[in-house]
Amino acid sequence: MPPYRLLAIDLDDTLFNNQLGITPRNREAIRAAQQAGVAVTLATGRMFRSAQPIAQLLNITLPIIAYQGALIAQPQTGDYLVHRPLPSKVAHSVISFIKPLDFHINLYLNDKLYMQQLTVYGRRYAALSGVDAYPVGDLVSFLADRAPTKLVAIGEPPEIDRLLGQTFPILSRVVHLTKSKPQFLEFSHPTATKGQALEWLAGHYGFKREEVLAIGDGYNDIDMVEWAGLGVMMGNAPEPVKALADHVAPANYQDGVADTIERFVLNELA
């Protein structure tokens, strides 16, 4: 048995290549790890309904981590194991702060994507995620007292950096803020992180920390990669992110996931 018994893999810019595909080599490495008895999960910022078909394609039976860790759910049945939504009052405050600044805002409720109106950003995001988008007008009125899984502000990267600088001093005590891509700033429950979700999942299934291997590429993957027994960042990750990894794999367009599995899992069986 290889020393790593649980493998957590990010999707965008990690398992996915630049065409949002999964190469045959990556698929075969995951299949070989599963056949060797290694449990595999996905850890993504995507909606569950966006990640679920990928999990099914890869024959993943373990619950998957979605929404940056706000949701852990079974890919076969859709049953929730953990859901950490953003309290409605906090969500109202976030929306009210961002709205005057003219950023596009995504709101996620019951695993559906809502927005005030279908903007260019909204259409592009929905197409990227392979989901439908529902324009509902004023988001605060639409949300009422319900608790969304998360909120995402979308804009040009320099504007998102400025928004992070503006919101962090004000909101960081009540929300978890992270950039999943240069143009996305995400707001979720303070405990809704990939690292905390992976820690819960590992404990739930009896995996020790040192038996967990996690692969990511972004700022939103940092606490997951730091928590895992072996934390791997992709070669296409930002330099500050790569500096925090135990190992830097080849880039997502160079089958970095397969290289990692072959090096640290499958070679242990040879």
C-alpha cells in the first residue's frame, strides 16, 4: 500500500488543462491510484452541480469538496455531508458593500447560480462552469433571510485586487475571502475553506494527516496544501503560492497531476 491513502485534487488550472479537459494520462493515473486502493476526492471552488459530472466521469465515490469547502457532498446521490453557508445578514452586508462599486456578483443558493442580471461576466462564468444562470433583480431582496453557500465578485484583475484591499479590513472577521482566479473574489463562511473541509473529510473516513496528498494551484488552495501530509502546487501556480508547497509539479498543461501520482503513489508500488 502506498504511503498516501487519500488524494485531493483541485480542478481548474490543476486537473483541467488550458482547454478545460482532462488528458488521458491524468485519467489513467487517477484510475491506477484508485485500483491501488487510494481514495480520491475533488476539492474545487466550483458549484457541486458543476463538479459532480467530473467526479462521476472519474468514478470517484468519496464525497467531494465544492464551493471552496463550504459544501461536502456525495457525487452519486447528491446528499450533503457538510454545508457551511454564509449567514444571510452577513451576505446582505457583503452585497450592499460591493454593489455600489459596479462589480458583477454571483450568488449561490441551493446549488443554483443567481445574479442581478446577465452581464458579460455572468454569461462567461456560466459557460465556464457548464451551469445555467438565473437573473433575479435585486439580490438582497431575492435572498431575504436565506443563507447562500457563497458570493463571488467578478471584475478585471486589478479591480479585484483593489476590492480585496478594501474589503479585507472590514469583512475578514466575518467571512473567508479568497481569490480563486485573478478575476474572482469569493466570500464564504469563515470556516468554509478547502483545508478545513479536507481535514474533516480525512477524519470522517479515518485517514491520518500524513496519509493525505493534496494538489492545487491557487491562493484558495493554500490551506489545503499546507494541511496535507504532502502538499503539491502546480508549475503554473503563482510564485508566492509555489513557495509554500512541499513539491512543485509540472504545469496543468504538462500533466502535472499524473506526474505527481506516478511519482508519489504509483512508484511506491513498483
